[in-house]
Amino acid sequence: MSRTLIDALEQADMLEVEGLHAFEFDLYEVEADNDIELEVRALEGKQQLCWAFSHAELLAARYDEEQDLWVVTQDGKEYWVRCYDAYGAEGDDA
């Protein structure tokens, strides 16, 4: 397990936020704690949902070992974030 959510995000190929698989996410370099460090986009039906989390929110995220996810708190609301590594076939040219 990574020590912080930021560490986990740097290694992640895919994300799930609030049970939705993100089709795109961007992790930015930041200069201040309140700067947006993570933007995530996912689809729920035809509706695109977007989340943006600051550096401070990501640093404060706590890992829930039982559920294998990170809990990020923003404005009193908790968001569940799960990081995934992508798997692919290597050398399968048959």
C-alpha cells in the first residue's frame, strides 16, 4: 500500500470514484496546498461527472484497508477513490 493517496495516484493507471470508473484523470504539479492537483472525469449514463481535489485534500485522504479504497473529504462530504493498475497482454502475437 502507498503511504499517501498522491503516491498511489502516481502509480495508478485507472481510477474509480464513487463507484464509477473514470475514463480520464489528470494529476498536476502544484505550488500551493489549495491548488487543484487531481481532476477526474467519469460517465454515469450520458451524464459526465467531474471531480477536482486540492493538494491538501489528497494529503489528508485516509486509506480504508477493509474496503481497499481512499476516502477524500471535501467540504464535509466524503468521496471514495480506488486506484487500479492496468494489465495487458505482453508478447501475445499469435
